[in-house]
Amino acid sequence: MTADTRKKQLGQLFDAAVSAVSGRQAVTNAIAEDAPFSPSLIIAVGKAAVGMTLGALDEWPDCPALVITKYGHLTDEFDAFPGVRVMEAAHPVPDENSLSAGKLLIDSIEALPAESHVLFLVSGGASALAEALPSDVSLSELKAMTDKMLATGKTIDQINTRRKTHSLIKGGKLIERFPGRWIRVYAISDVEGDSIAVIGSGLGDTKRSPDKGTSRIIASNKIARQAAASKAEQLDLAVMENSETLYGDIYEL
């Protein structure tokens, strides 16, 4: 095998892994795999919210959508979908727009009729991008807490566990407010262990309300590795799939 052939194959493996966990493709794959569903509203929160929403709109182009993502992450592709409402906010430290986004989420969820169905798309960054705080916690206090945890090297699990205690929408609390028939959550994992309770501080966690919906991880480190392994097998390469290892302090890895 020549060096050029090896280089080409490595590129193919990389492309297969990245494609499998891109927001748009991951949602497209999940929709095809799951039972038929007709959402009344698409909600997407996170740094991958744009791609995930586009994957959903490929299937339901006329469905209204609410997209909350990081500054600079929007696309003009939404111009073709007049029913899409977008909001940008700060990450990793929340700002005033994060609170506005949290209020918009609550208002949008609580205004839905009893027969409604929601497709809820959650990805990394959702913790900071949308928040609703109790009256005894200020935005400045939340910012200070976030800054301190980031500066002291706390893990995303530790940070999000703390965030949930100061939130009116995290840890499944937003979904508890849902008055409709069913909410289907698709999540992209950026956390060790792929726990829906940790991703976005549990913004899409349905465990507290199993009668209201289900949640599913549609993209993760594991899914990317599996896609690369599958492509390697197609190329007749020997495959040894390792477990997740790249977690910890960057200076120690």
C-alpha cells in the first residue's frame, strides 16, 4: 500500500466519523430510524442547533422552529424557512440573551396545545445559551459561578450538576412544563458517558416526565468511532475499536 493510498484511506475514515455525528446528518439518520413522527414545533438549543434544525427541516420544511445557538453560528439557509425563529446567546458564560432565550423556551413550551408534538434538539453549549433563574439568583452570580468553575478545571459533569441546582429549566424541569402529547428529544453528546442528564445540564432529560416523551443520543464519540470502524471494514482494513480515552485535563493527555 502506497503512502498516497494510506493518506486517502485516513481521509475517508475521518470523513465517515465526522459525517455520522454532524448535526444535520445525525438528525436525518435518527428520523429515518425512528417511528413516524409529525412535530408541531421544532426546538433546537446548542452549538449544533443550526445543523440539527436543518436536518429536521429537510423532513418537515413547513414546521415552525425555534433555534437558540451561539453568536456567529447562524446560517442564511434559514432564509428559505419563514417559520424559523432564531436567537443568539453567549457561551460558555451566559449573558442577558441567555436569560431571554430561557424565557422564550418556557413561553413557547407552555403555550403549546394539549395535542401538540415537539421535536427537541439538544447539543453542547445549551447550558449557557438558555437559562431561567430563580428570583434569588442573579445573572452576575451565575456568571461568577461559571467563571470560577471553568478556571478551576471542573469537569463538564461537575459544572452542569451545579448549574441544574440554580435553574428553572435544566434537569428536566423545562419538559415538566410541556402540556402537549409527546416530546421527542434528540441529543448530541459532548460529555463523558453520554448521559442525557449531563448534556446541556439535562435540558432534554425526560426521566422526570416519562409520560411526556423520550430522549435519545443520536451523535457521540462512540457513534463517530463506530462509523470510522465501519468504513475501515468496507476498505478491508483490520479494525480494533478502542474505548473512549480522551477525557481529562488537556495538559495531562
